[in-house]
Amino acid sequence: MTANKTQPTELSVKTWLEGITDPVRRRDCEQLYAIMAELTGTHGVIWGDSLVGFGQYHYRYESGREGDFFRTGFASRKAGMSIYLMACGMDQHQLLPQLGKHKMGKSCLTVKRLSDIDLDVLKQLLLDSLQEMARRYPD
């Protein structure tokens, strides 16, 4: 089995957050951290050098490739914050139009700032994603 390049690290989330130079982005990341910690009941862990992940699961593809990754998480990127969630949560197609200004990829939701979106809708998207992850990858 080939290990994922992105692995959990010992880097402190606090140190990572303090390294975000833009004060608005730092506050947004701190708020996003608090939301995800509350919803998952876990502390975030830095994966690689730029991802904050919550929870963990083991996956195995039909090809035989397998590995471990976080259940949900986020990263601060140049264009905004990338929020990682299961792209096929139960109500996602109904909730995304209510979210506010965002871009959605396969499993990556990008927002420039939290003030651009409805946080209650984001929380529901995250909860739906976590429920789908629990269904697909039980502990």
C-alpha cells in the first residue's frame, strides 16, 4: 500500500492559525475551527503543511488503493478558504443555493470569507457530510 502524501503532523493548530497574516482570514479560520470542533466533537489536527482535519477514517477503493484521511476539514488558500466535505450529503443540492457566495467542486467548497455565507447553512452542510461519512465509513 502506498501511503498518502498528506499525513497528520505534530504542528500545533494554534501555531498554524497564528501564521495567517491577514487578520480577517485568521478570524474566519478560527471561527471555522470552532464550528468544526463543535460539530465533530474532536480537535483539529494539521495534515501536511496546510490542512486542518477533524476526525479520521480509513478508505479502500476497488483498485486496492487504501489509506486514511480526515472526515472534514479546511485550508486557508490564496483565493479563500477551502472547506472539505462529502460532496453528496443528503440535502446538499437544496442547501447550496441558500449558502451565499461560494464555489463547489467534487468535495471542496470554497468561500472567500465567512461573512459571504450563511453559517447556519454551512453547519447543516457539514452535519450532512459527517452523517454521510459515518454511513460510508463507520468507526
